[in-house]
Amino acid sequence: MSDTVEIRHRDTTARLALHGAEPVSWRVGGTEYLWEGDPAHWNRHAPWLFPVVGASAGGAVTVAGRAYPMAQHGFARDSLFAVVAQAGDQVTLRLADTPASRTSYPFAFRLDITATVRDGALSFACEIHNPGADPLPYGLGFHPAFPWPFAGGERAAGGGYAVRFAHPERPAVPEVGVGGLLVRSERTLPLAGDTLPLDPAMFTEALVFLDARSRAMRFTAPSGAAIALEVEDFPHLAVWTKPTAPFLSLECWTGHADWMGFSGELAARDSQRLLAPGASARHGVTLRFSPA
């Protein structure tokens, strides 16, 4: 059995790894628009983040007074998903709780991710179901990265690349402290209304837009070509790379890393969702390429 599945619609294709349900390729008209996953810079392409987003204080979460080890961004990105439905242009992948998952997250859950390709676009419908008897605290995020540059120009200050938000955003974001925890102080960005000109030197840490006004942001090239991230019920957005890495990540999150000094229960974590027993929650995200 292959460790990836491929879906196709005319000249748009995507390939997803069963480990993590991670898209590892998204091609439009024969051109690849996902980051290649070069381990010299970052060995992932577009991971899913669950059941937490970001770092947990002390590398653990607390449930009913007991500490459970929790890796940054959770365990879904390193877990094996099962194929539950597949057609030519669509596939649904599922992750459910196991004895192993309960050693770090003591809850019953089911996470279904349905990927669909259309002309120039790759969409995901995410459904989280709580089959257990207790409320399910969860965070969900998507962390795709794209080549920078992807359509001419340079990866440099003044190189013509920018992130353009659907609405003007605050030109200040929280500082990110030791271990990836958020700090209550802020840093100022050269964000003019809805446009953030890109400079590799600004990425000493992720740029985290909490409770963003925008439900979409576009990574634009000097030519006018763009890669858009459009979201449904993901209130937080982030932009990230490393100063010397030839990619840019556009992210969407339902939750975020712990604040420095947090020591409470997982259910009390800032922006963590609580899903009632027997209930389901749905979130959506689309990647869309627009030529110049």
C-alpha cells in the first residue's frame, strides 16, 4: 500500500501523506506550489496541528490535575491516518484515538480531513467529533509552506513579495518567548493597512495575528501572481519562515501557544475549543493559486 494518495482535477493535482494527512504536493498547470520539505531548512510541507496549536507550557498539558506530555503542535502531524473515502478529485482521511494517543491526550475523538481539488485550488473540510462522555478540549491548525520566490523576483527586502490581508490588521503582534510560548508584550510590524512587505530579516519568530479581522490572506509576487489561504472558523492567522529558508508559511489556527506562565488545565487554555459530548465541529481552509 502506498504511503500517499493522489487526487486530481484537470491540471490541478495534490498528493497527501497518510502520516499526518499532510499535503506533500500541490501542482497547478505542472508547477509545484508547496514547499519541498528540504530538511536543511524545514522537513515538513503542510502539517495539520491537533489537539493543540503551538507550544504547551512545560511541554505538557494538564487534565483533571494530571500532567500529560504534549509535543509542540500536538501529535496528529506524526500520526497515521486511515483512508475512509476516495474519488478522483477527493479523499477523506481519518484519525481516531488509540491507547497511544491517550497517553498524551486522554480523550476519545475522531478527526476527519476531506481534501478536494478544483481548478487552481486545494480545499479541506475538517470535522472533529467527540464520541466521549466528557467535553473535548481541542485546537486545530494548518501550517502550509510555499516556495519563496514562487514567481520571479527575489527573496529579499524590497524584492516585491508581500502578504496582503483581506482587511487591514493591527501592525503589532505578540512576542514569542522561550520554548515558543507567547509573551504579553508586542512587537511592531511594517504593516500598512492590509499589506505586509516581506523581508526575511523580520522572521526572528512567527508573526501571530490573534483574532484577525481577515478570513483570507494572499502571498503575492511582483508579477501579481498569488497564493491565497482562505479560512472558515479559524480566528487566528500566522506568517512564518526562517531568515535563510526559501519558503513562506501562511497558517490558520483555532487556538494558539500557551502564554508564558500559564499553569492551568487544558480546558482553560486561552482559545482552546470545548466540544460537547456527541457533538461535532467543522472548519475549512482553501489554498488557491492566481496567475499574474
